[in-house]
Amino acid sequence: MTVLTEGGADVFVVNLNETDEPPPYYVDVDGRRFSFDGSTFLIFGHSAIMPEWVREHEAEGRLVLLGERDDRYLRYVHDPAEEMEEDEEE
């Protein structure tokens, strides 16, 4: 895992190029489950919109993670509020 800094925003990047399998819908990191949000960024050319996406999610209390796959970054989000709701249901 590496850290990408762009436009004042820092985000962790996990390498998903190690397998030919389709990218996972969930990525678990340090006990937190990140869900693919269905969108991607181009690896080259992401700097115009990626920092704002990171800041918007962080402002709402969500954590973000990028998964590097070929020439794209897959966008993953962890929402602690959803995790708390799931715990309450159990």
C-alpha cells in the first residue's frame, strides 16, 4: 500500500494488479471494510477531480481508498456510520 498526495489531499492506494481476477467489491484494511463505489479515476489525469472527491468524503466522516488496476484507480469508501448501524442490527 502506498500514499498518493494530490492537490493537498492524501489517499491510500492498494495495488490490485497482482491477479487477473476481477477487482473485489470489498477491500478490508485494518478491520475496516471499504466498498467499491462503482466509479474510477484515470491514473493519468485524475488530479483535477480526485482531491475534491477525497475532501468531500472526509468532510462527511467517510474514509476513502483507491485500488490501482491497470490504468485506473477504483474508488472505495468506508462509512463508519453504516458500520455502526450494522452493529446495532445484530
